[in-house]
Amino acid sequence: MARITVEDCLAQIGDDNRFALIHLAVERIRQRRQGEPCLIEGKNKEVVMTLREIAAGEVTFGNIHELPKLRRAGKNAQPEEETPEQTE
């Protein structure tokens, strides 16, 4: 797997402000610590995985606060499997 760089993340968010990148990463790490799943595959530490999510475009300033809501909405929208009692 290729190395992730701060420049990759800055290019993705379209801002040369490292301070803003840190705020985005910290918010995502807080979400992960509250149980949100990782959006990409990997086995790195949480900071590296968060930067990978940002560089991949999965986490942006536009969707950072919507990610937990989307997961909860998707979890509620999954149909339940029918049990044998329900089909008869």
C-alpha cells in the first residue's frame, strides 16, 4: 500500500490550510472512537486510516457531520429477514 501524505489530503480537500485538515481529521477520529466504522480497508492506526479516508475523498468538510446519520439511516433501512412463522 502506498504511503499517505499530508499533501495528498490537502489536494483532496482543496485547501492548503493544514490547520483545517487537522480539524477534519480530529472530527473523524472522534466519530471512529464513538463506533463509526472505517470507510476504507486497511490495518493501520486510526490517524493513518483517517488520513487515508480523507485522501480517498470519503471524508470531506461537506459530509463529515452526515456520515453518522447516513450509517444510522442505512442500518434502519435494511429489511429484516422473514422467519418461518411469518411466511405461513
